[in-house]
Amino acid sequence: METLALILAGGRGSRLDLLSEKRVKPAVPFAGKYRIIDFSLSNCSNSGIYHIGILTQYHPLSLNEHIGVGKPWDLDRRDTRISLLQPYKNWYSGTADSVKQNLEYIRRSNAKYVIILSGDHVYKMDYRKMIEAHKTKKADLTIGVQKVPWEDTHRFGIMRTNTDKKIIDFQEKPTKTDSNLASMGIYVFNTDTLIDALEQVEDDHLDFGKHIIPHLIGGEVYSHLFEGYWKDVGTYDAYLEANLELTNTVDKLPLDMYDRSWRIHTKSEELPSVKIGSKAELSQALISNGSIVAGTVKRSVLSPGVIIHPGATVTNSVLLNDVEVLPGAVIDHTIVDKNVVVDHNAIIGFGDDYTENEDRPDLLSSGINVIAKGVRIPEKARIPRNCRIFAGASFKNLTLKSGSTLK
């Protein structure tokens, strides 16, 4: 085998809060019928990389069930291998530590190169181009990079390169920088280089950005610029925005999900076709299999099995699997997790009061509401802006204040 792929899929994704309360971030549904990890897996399959280790940890059950033996990504053939790698000694304590705890797996693969990927980014990328660039440069490590807005540089590993694309300086999440060339968290290592670095560098929370990459700077470390769509959907704002962008007209799609030459594969549920009622109104919507729409849906994404009853309205929202919206209910700028029922004439998302969420102002300040899995929103309930509704929440008052958290 020439290339082994390792997908880091064990992080809790705490900024997704309620959505990652019972599932790991890469297993969060996205774009209707998909999961976030489908993009990295599909990129591997489309790039001809069929030996994959997925490093899981936090609430892995949903992810494990989704991946199974890898059949949707053509990973169940005789000459392919997909492995789910759980920590067996200690919890993974950093991105590099998770790989270090699986050194024996890497050695047994006999791979010449290891490509390390994040399981929680949305993008389409042919990894073969990056691997070929790595070979051409005779690199020890090649890092996938993208130019990011200057105001976001503090969120990334930022580097400076010379005219030959060799990395001459690397800073992890700097407060000030004169470069906006950011690491995408995609690394191609020579296997020997990776093993040596992991064995030489010691830290209780071993991380690629903080420890391994700085350790290798000065050697043959190069950048590979990716100019396509790439997004970390690890916040409520980014998650909702990325979903809703996919409802744009075909000529304005930031990410073409309809490209048959680069399909995004997933494990699909066996559900009937979408049904649209005689009085339904739809515009700019992604509607998944098994959904029934008899009301109004505008600029929204519906996952499989969603039911929108006559007289119900959904706008600028993402509804996950098997949500039911009863007659007269209105939902706007809201992320609704699975199996939620929104009762008659309830209103979620209204008004001009954008008071930040009382418990998590860092997560909810732009007006988005988030409803956890399995909640029933009572009849005539009124939920304004920046509210978090936990599973099992008790509605003592039907009208909430903006910024409320209901547990």
C-alpha cells in the first residue's frame, strides 16, 4: 500500500453544543441526507485511497453505525480496509497523541505515506494532487493550506513560505501575524518522518499544530495551496450558513453537490420519495428522502423523514431527521435536531431582540435558536432569538425571553 489515510474523528465539537451532546461532531447531519464525515471519506474514495483508519473517541456509536464496513464509500472490497480505532489505554489527549497511540497500526500498514485528515470539514479535494506535489518536492511533510480572512487568522495555524512553497515559519493560532496562509489540518507525511516525530516529541497533550509541525520546521516541510471551497462547520453560525448556502441557485453554489465526477457518498436510509402537497409553497430548499411538505418551506434544509403540515412555515432553518411541524407553527433561523415535534401555532424565531444567550453568549448571539433532539415544543409556545432548548426541557412559561436556556 502506498498511502494510508487517518481521519481524526474523536473530538467532541463543544462549539456545536446541543448538536454534539450525544454524537461526535463528524457524525452531525449536514446538507440533508449526509453526515459531516462523508466529505473526507468520499474524498478518500474518489482519490483512490482505500485504506483508512478512523480515530474515534467521544460518543462513537452514531459514527460507528453510520460507517459500518464502509460500503457506501466502496471500502468493503477484498483489497480495501477501513478500521475504527478507539483508544485502548488512555483517552486521546491531542490530535498527534491520537495518532501516536496507533503507531502499531501505522507500522503494520507498510504504507510509504500517511495522509492525516480532519473528519469535521466540508470540502471536495483530490488528495492525489497533494500527494504528487509531496513526492515532487521530496518533502518530509506537506501541509494543505488556504488563505483565510485576516480577521480569522487567530483560529488557525498560520505559516510563511518562501518562493518554493517551503514553510519557513509556523505559528499556532497567533494573536498577530503578517500572513493569512492557514493550515487546513490536512497533512501528508512520509511514514518514517511521522513515526520519528511522534516518538521524539513528548507532551501530555501532543498536538500537530503546537508540537509536531514546529518540531519539523527547518526540514523539508512544504505547503500545498487549495483554492476550492473548504469550511469548518464547528459553530452554530457556520453550520447554519454552510447548510443554507447549498440552497442557492445552481450558478451560485459554493460547493457543487451535483457533480457526478466527484460524488459525495453516504449511508442512505430506505425511505419513500419526497411528497409535496397541493398547497405547499417551496423555494430554495433541500428536501431529503421520506419528507412530506404540505406547508411553506423557504431557504431551508430538511433531512430525511421531516413532515411539514399544512399551514406550517419554515424559513432559513435546518431540520434534522424525523422532525414534525404541525399546522400553524412557524420556524425561522433555527437548527432543530432529530425527532422534535413543534406543536400547533408555536413560533420559534421572531422579533428584533437579539440578546445573547444567557449561558453561552459565545455560541448564540446572531439570532439562531437551537432545539435539542427529541424535544416537544408546546402548542402556542413563543421562542424569540438566541435560545437553547435542551432535551427534557420543561416549559413552565410558554413565552420565553431572547437569550433563554431551557433545561
